[in-house]
Amino acid sequence: MAKSPAWQRKAGKNPKGGLNAKGRASAKKQGMNLKPPAPKAKPCTKDAARRKSFCARMKGMKAKNTSSKTANDPDSRINKSLRAWNC
């Protein structure tokens, strides 16, 4: 039986939030183009715009798609990702 891709398993997830290099590599094999987080992007760069967009999307997802328990849980995947990106 074949394993699921690393980005869907614990092996491809960063414990601090998001995907690690192994997870991004397995996603790339499936045709996705994922870049590492840009938490300290300098203003007026493409990474700064990407960070701003990510933070806006994820904050909206957190507000609409999570329960109050998940929204307040510091160990939830969405909160870890927001911390990793300095949102």
C-alpha cells in the first residue's frame, strides 16, 4: 500500500507551523509550487507582498473556518502558521 505524500503526513510538517523542506519537495512532485515562509521580508519586496497576502488570507480563514476552541488553541496548525509568518 502506497504512503500518502509527505506534505499530508507528520513527516512533511514543521512542528512550528507550515511545511518543512521535505513537505514542500513532496508537494512539488505533485505539481504545486510552494515557497518557504517569509516572516522577516523587507518592505518593498515580493516576499513582503506575499507575507501580507498570506496573513490577510489566513486571518480570514481563522475567523470563518475554525471553532472557538481551535482559534484559541496555541498548538493548532493555523495558529502555528500565523506565528511562523509573524502575522
